[in-house]
Amino acid sequence: MAAQEPPIRPIPLEEEPRLLKLKKQFISKFKSTPKFYARAPGRVNLIGEHIDYCGYAVLPMAIDQDILIAAEPLNTPVIHLANANDLYADFSTNVDNIQINQTKPLWHNYFLCGFKGIEDHFNLDSPSGMNCLIEGTIPPSSGLSSSSALVCCAGLVTLMANGKTLPKVELAELCSKSEHYIGTQGGGMDQSICFLAEKGTAKLIEFNPLRATDVKLPEGVAFVIANSCMEMNKAATSHFNIRVMECRLATKLLAKSRGLDWKATQKLQDVQIKLKRSLEEMLEVVEEVLHPEPYSIEEIGENLGISPKELRSEILSQNTQDVTTFKLYQRAKHVYSEAARVLEFKKTCMEVPDDAVQLLGDSMNQSHSSCRDLYECSCPELDQLVDICLQSGAVGSRLTGAGWGGCTVSMVPMDKLETFLANVKEAYYTKRKPGLVMEESTLFATNPGGGAMVFLEA
């Protein structure tokens, strides 16, 4: 894994129609010329859903869809943000008064997360103001990491505008923490693949310390992304953060049951490490300790020896303190089994047995079943779309991203790809979504793309 900074490439804009168009729009908007451009890709997670914030490895790849920002540093302490999409209103703020509203996660707040992360990291007394024009091809709220890509792109732009540098790994970790400003209690997968991605390979992303390992995907198959067209903004709903808290509470109860320091144990992986058990053995511990029925906040407090008031104030996040029941058994069971599937997926890709494609497909199908039944982060539309993809020739199919809407990813033999795309289009989009205008990012095959970078006009 490269430890260097994100690449900076001089490029003739006439060779990049999107950048040239963005430059013209910038000049029209701000009556000045951008000094540089930054790109941050979206991603698709092939397997390993909702386990990065529990400490476990995930297996994503970057996609071609991305966020682009044309930027001009200013001598005045003001940030002016504009979006090439008219649906998103312009925004301006003083750099000395950055306010990020967690109750209204508007688009510009994600930019401010990236800005504030750099500002705080370097303790900038007088950060540079900026004119920025943002353009993106990642469909919003689709589970392809549009919000994290914007945070990462904003962090990279702020870094450049203030003459600072950071290695990719540190920048990924910083942007992961920066997204917490908007209230999303996620892990670090999205930001890590955004900066560490390399064209032509998926990555096994591991945490503590952050590191990435190339995973060569099997030949003869395509990975196809299909958008359910059901949007889920993970910062605007409590679903995502409730799952994070359920995993945290399951961690505490498992740790307490085995005589560990439960207050110092934060993630499900911490329990496994401290007990020196395999993932399969941790599933047995879950069966022994946790019950399938939902836990009340009073029962959890009684197990831990603290009051419900202490539990809310000391363990729960601010936006989950009104939740009264939690499913701990199901969430822990999903995390440990999904973590095992990630390692098995990587092993299959590395060893390439004769039935590799079928084994990988089985892992993807099991992952979706676990997300649907144990983690309950699917939705009827995603389940329908997965079924249609399997019936249309996919070997494996599953939801990708946070869930509750967004996209599926399917592994399809290349010789069936054309028929697969036609069948899914007819069965899901034509029959179930009549009147829907399909865009290029609605249904497409993808290959592993490259990571975030900066462009200078040559």
C-alpha cells in the first residue's frame, strides 16, 4: 500500500471534457479561474457490510463515478460553494464561523466536514477562503458513498488551498473522523477506499492500523451495480446510528459476561481479540450470552450495573438517546459471520479454486440474507432487486452500502452480461418502476477504479 500523498497531475483540460466544462461553469459563476481541481471516487462494497465500525476488514473497490471540485483559494476568509446541479442551492460562510447542522444534513454540510477536519488537524488560525464549484456523478443516497466522497474531496481541496500535505492513510483516517461532525457514526471504509484505491484491483481494507491489500477479482465475471431508486440518507435517519449503538451495547454485554473491562471495550472485534477466539467461536459466545428477544434499556443497564440515565449519557450517541429497545443478538451474529465471509471471499480470490466464482457468489448471497434477516438494513425494493438479479443470471447479489435503499451489487458471468442487463431493466425498472427515467448510473457494470487525486491545468 502506497504511503505517499494523493497524486497531483498536470493535465490538458481539452483532454478532459468534464473538467473543461467545469472550468467554464466556474468562470461564469465566480468571474475568475479555478487554480486546481480535485476528484474523489465513489465506491461499491463487494462484501463486508456494517462491520467497519466494529473493527473488521471490508472488501470494497472504487468506481468511476465521482465528485469533482474546481477550486480557487481566496485572500478573504469566506467559503463560497456552488453546485453544478441546480437542485442544490449556493452557500457561503465565514471560515471563522463554521456551523454544521446535524438536524439538516444539507449538501454543503458534507463539504464543511472535510474543511473543518483539516482546519482542526492543523490548528489553522486563519484558513484560506475559497471559491468552489462541485459536480458529481455518484447518485445521491444510493449506497455508493456520495456523501463520504464529498467529505474526502473537500478535505483534499482544503489541504491544497492551505498549502498543507498529508499521506493518503492519514488523510483517509482524518476524513473518516471528520464525517462525525455531521452525526454519522460510521467506520472508515468509504474514506479509506476513496484515497487508497488503485485502478484494476479491489482492496481488503483493515483497521487499527489502517492498511490496504490488493485483491484480484476473478476473470470472466463483471460486477454490476443496480440502483433500487429508494433513497436513504444515513445522516437524516436514526437507522444507521442505532445499528452502531446496538453493536456497541452488544460489545459491552459480551465483555462483561466474560469478565473483561467492558467500559474500555468499544468494538465487537475488541472482544474477540481479548478473548483470543476465532470468529466461529465468537458466534458460539453470542449464542451463550445474548438472547434473540429485544433488550430494553433497563435490562441493558441492569446487566452492566448502571442506570438507564447513565447508559444514555455515557454510551449512546446524542441522536439515539430516545431509543428504548435494542436487538443485540442479531446484530452481533451478523457482524461476526460477515467478518468471516470477508476473509473467506479474499481467500477464494487469492487461491482461485475451480469453483471460485460459485463460492464468491454464495458468500454474496449469504451476506444479503444476513443483512436482511439479522441486521435488518434491507428493504422490500432491495430484496426484490436482488431476487431479479439472481433470476437474470447473477451468481451472487447483495445490497451494498448502508442499506434501507440504495444499490445492489451482482457478480455476473461475462457471457451473460448483455442478457442480464436487459432482463433486469425489463423486470425491475420497466415493470416495477414505470415512468422512471434511467440514467447511466442506474444500472451499469463496473471495474475497480483509481483513488482521489488533484489535477492542475497543463
